[in-house]
Amino acid sequence: MLSGLLCQVLDLARWAVLIWVVLSWIPAPTGHPLRNVKDLLDRMLNPLLRPFRSLIPPLRAGTVGVDLSPLALFVAIYILQSIVC
């Protein structure tokens, strides 16, 4: 029972990371529903992303920095799912 609930939470977290990444590529003005969803996901995921951001510096591609912490979080969730579920 508890492992089933944990599996569902991990699956939800994995989807949240994926949706957050996609929404980060879409510009949305303040007050737009997509912006509200992105802000909610920011508040949910930033505490989980912060440790990865402190360990993994942004990848420099010219003048642009690519944040790899969402990928690391996605992989960590996948590994946890493979252990627990």
C-alpha cells in the first residue's frame, strides 16, 4: 500500500519535471494560465532541484547556460522508482 502510494508520487514528480521543462521553453506573460502553472511547478520543484544545481554547474553553450539539474532530478526519480516500484 505505502509503496504503491510512493510509486504514484514519484510518477507524478517525474511528470511534473517533464512538464516544467517543456513550459520553460514557452514564453507566457504574467497572469497567463501557462505562467500560473509554471510558477506552481517552480515552487514545487525548486527545493528538489536546488541540491542538483549546487552539484552540477550550468553547461555553457556559447553565451547560453543550459541547466542540467532537471535531467539529474529526472534520472534520480527514475532510479528511485526502479528500486521502490
